[in-house]
Amino acid sequence: MMIIGFDVCYNKRDENKSYGALIATMNDTQTSFFSCVQQRESGEELSSYFAMSVASMYIIVIYFKNIFI
């Protein structure tokens, strides 16, 4: 089972910028994690950043599984 969390933080000094952060477990015992943070501009869709973050995570998972198997 993989657990994924995603949150958004808004920049109070520059209202045109915000940040999306994703964290996900990488193994069945939930002891290894992947995380990434992406800056986004005002008006951009949050869903596209979530999708890009999840895609990045899967690329990393596949890469590391090929190395350590």
C-alpha cells in the first residue's frame, strides 16, 4: 500500500506564488519516502502539479526498484 499526501502553501509576501508539496511512502512498511516541492504561479491548476508530482514519484520508484532488485 502506498500513502500519498499533498498540500499547498501560499506566499503571503507575493500572492502570485504558491507551493505544492507531495510526500509518499515508497515501500510496504512505510519506512522509505519520496517528497517534492513545486512552485506555481497564481491561476495555475493545482491538479496539474499533483499529477506531475505523482508522475515524478513513479519514475523514481521504477528507477530504484530496477537498481535494488
